[in-house]
Amino acid sequence: MTERKHNFNAGPAVLPYSVLKQVHSQLLDFDQLGLSLMEMSHRSPEFDQVINDAKASLTRLYSIPDTHEVMFLQGGASLQFAMIPYNLGSGGAYINTGTWSTRAYKEACTIGTADEIWSDEGNGFKHVPQPEELPSLPAASTYLHYTSNNTIYGTQYQYVPKTELPLICDMSSDFISRPINVADFDLIYAGAQKNAGPSGVTVLIIKKAISRHFVGDARTPKILRYVTQAEKGSMYNTPNTFGIWVIKLVAEWVESQGGLAAIHALNQAKANHLYDVIDAHPLCVGHATDVSRSLMNVTFRMDSEDREQAFTQLCQTKGIIGIKGHRSVGGLRASIYNAMPQSSVETLADLLASFRG
């Protein structure tokens, strides 16, 4: 095959090469059944085993307690922006640290009422609030929502906010990248395409008190109720069978790397190496504040857009793709998810260290 690129795209993003090879080897003939998994009924015992294994792999990775369950839905994180207020009701409190938390908050406002309790928009979304910066929640708040990693701006929480309310987290771009205590959360949701698999699947780790007991607006369509999806085992409608299979393989790959603690240590090493080069470079400045820097998406600027463009073009000649910043903010961004090899990070870091425009 053509030599693989150093793929720093933010999503859909790099997948473990061993997983891609495994998919390739079984794409036409899944488990020697004489057909592809993409042709297989989602009601078949063979796919039933796949989805159960996917849930089991994530349960092992996160040590998910019996109080919670795993679900696989569609519509991306964007659909969850609506499903959350539909199912939990009005009065959500939102911490705004970037584009996706902004959208989540605005969607909640279209369905009922919501409060933006903290925002860094005026500062260009360079910072996530530290525990002492979080304000008291409005008395009528029904849940607290935050986005753990901000793909566009390269910021990330290094702690879990404390609250007595149901805690909801959009974990799309740092899912299965570090250990967490699932019991701290009432709902975790993640679009798979950034760190856990291909596009088209949203993974939920949800407290059964929510997934098995509907307390939302009676006008909520059945398909948008967590209880509907939970009672049907994520198969109220035909799921993305291929995507769920790949998520299973990726979760098993993380297990084979030593689990979440081991993968987190690797992610820290990759990010630290790249941040060290950026900090030492006379032409570069990182976007995020030091306490907010993401291990998944490294964002930075050069002293001119011309140099940024020149560096992007140089990267392309070296097989490095996906480092142009999001169109809404510009600059440069290197997404270094779990599957990003250390060697690719070193290739980018070495090229950046020698670049002077």
C-alpha cells in the first residue's frame, strides 16, 4: 500500500493500525461466516455477540459499576445536546469552554431554559475554569453540563467538577484516553470518531436512574427517550453495526496497551514532547493556558499566517496532514489521540523545531 500519512486530523481521526488490519482481514468474511458484518442482520446472534463484547470491553476499561450501562446511539454529540434537556428537563447549568459547549447550551435553550454559569468566550476560549473559579449554581438548576476536552481550542479539564446535581459530560474527544471514576457521572457521551472508532456512533455511559426511568417532557418523541433506547439494547432502530464492531476492536486494543492508565501515560509523553518544542520555538505560542492544555489537541500559532501556511505546506511534503487549525479560529492544531504513534509526534516535533519560515 501507499506509505501511511502522519494523520493529525481532529476527526474522523487516526485509528490503531492493528485494528485497521483486523478490519481489513475480516471485511469480506466476518468470522468465516461467508458474509461481511455490514451485510449481517443486527438481530443475528453473531452481531448480538459483537455489541455485547463492545459493551463488555468498555465496562472493563472503565470499571463501570452496575449502576450504569453502555449504549450506542446515532446522531453524534449534537443529537445529545437535545436529548439531554428532553430527558432531564429544563434548568441545566452549562460551563462554556468552546464551540461544542456553546452549541449544547444554545440547544438546551431552544427546548426549555438553561443557564450559562461560566464562559471563556471573551478570552478566546483559552482556559477551562479551575475548581475555585466555578460559581455557585442557580437554585433551580437540574443538572451540570461540561465538555471535558475542547477539540477546536485545545483545552482540557484535568479534574472532574464536583456537584450534588446530575453531572453530564461531553467526552467526545478524550473518551477512553485516561482513567475516570464513572460513578462521578450521571451521563457521559462521546462521538466515537475522534478517539474511539469511526464516525456514525455515539457512545453513552449512562446511569440507569436516567436510562430506565423517563422523567422528561411528555412530548419527547419515543426515539429521543433514553428509556426507549435502553429497553431495546441500543437497537430501537437499526444501529451502526460496523461502527460498533470497530469500537469494540479499539477498546480491546486499549486494553492490550495496558488499559487507561497506561494509555494516559503515553498520551502525556506525546503531548509534553510537542508542547516543549512549541514553548522553545521563537515563532510559536501555544493557545491554551498552561493549566488548560489538552493532551488530545495541541493548538498553537506562529507569528504570521504566511508562516503558518508555509509550515502546513512543508508538512504535506513530509506526509504530515491535518495540522491546519479549525476554520473558525485558524492557526495550527495537532490532534494526537490514543492511536497517534509516538514516531509521528516526533516527526512533527522535529520538523517544527527546525522550521524558521
